[in-house]
Amino acid sequence: MAGDWYVFIAAGIAVGVYVYAAIFWCILRYRRRRGEPERFERNTPLELTYVIVPFLIVAGLFAKTLAVELPVDRVAARPQQKIGVVAFRWSWQFKYGATNVTSIGTPRHPPTLYLPLGRLIEFDLTTADVNHSFWVPAFLFKRDAIPGMTNVFDVTPNRLGTFRGRCAQYCGLDHAFMTFVVKVVPPYAFDRFIASNGSLTP
């Protein structure tokens, strides 16, 4: 997905360079001189160009965005693991499917979310109060928690390690402390964690 950002950056730079070049050209070409300034009133090809070209740029960027977002928003019918996420001021609760394993944190003691490497995981994201946002920068993924809604998305962790997560939506006094830890562990360690009802941490 980083490549898609490069497309947007390149398009923005190209448009910016063209606009500023046109501004400076007009300043130099049509600067005030003695006598009647030079004018022109109609230029149909130019008018069509500055209508059609921006339309094509916007249409192209829209198509590029849609092509990236559709796979991200698509949810698999048969996930290998389900995790319920409840955001609240100012921490998180993680519930592992139909098991009794639940992790809940506080602003000063963030919870840990354990994920099995290589497994397709469905998240059901809700909020107990105001808007929050589930964000794990290392996953290049963020999804809002909106009151009255359940946002469903899936993720397949592809590397072991410990990663930071946080709320990316300002939600009040302790927003800065609304963090959590993500630990991606081998599948056997995750299964042991679930089988022990969360008593044996991976």
C-alpha cells in the first residue's frame, strides 16, 4: 500500500509544479505595462484542457483508491480466529472468540493483544462510549470505533514481534494513554494461551 501513497504524492507534486509555473508565467507575461494591458477573453482549447485534465486526474486517483480499499474492506467468510475489541475511555478490552479469555487494560496498564502468526483473524470492533480508533501502525491499518456500530475487519499477521497500538481518535482527557501492546506469536504458543484460559502467556 505504500506504493499507492507514492502515486498520490507524485500527482500532488506534478499538479503543484504546474500551478505555480502557470502563476509565475502569468505574472511575468501579463505584468502591468504602460498603456492598455494585454488581454484575451476566449481560448476554448485552453478552457477545455483545464476542465478535462483535472477531471481525469481525480478520476484516476479515485479508481486507484477504490482498487486498494475494496480488498482491505473485504471480510473473509471463515476466519480462523475471532476477537472482540471494545474501546472505552481510556483503554481496551479484548475477548478471544467464544472462549473465556479476556484482557482488559487501564490508561496506566495497557492490555496485551496476542495474535497467532499466519492465521486469518476477524475483529469485531465496538465502543462503549465515544468515538475511538483502533490503530496498529506496524500493520498499516486503522479502523474507527463508532457508537452504535460494529466495525468488522480481518487481519493476517505475517511477522513475529511486539508492536504498539493506540487510539488515533482524540477522545478526552487520557487519550494519549489509550494504548495497547500487540504480540504476534507462533500458533502453538497462541493455542497454549487459549487452552490455559489466558493463564500461560506466550
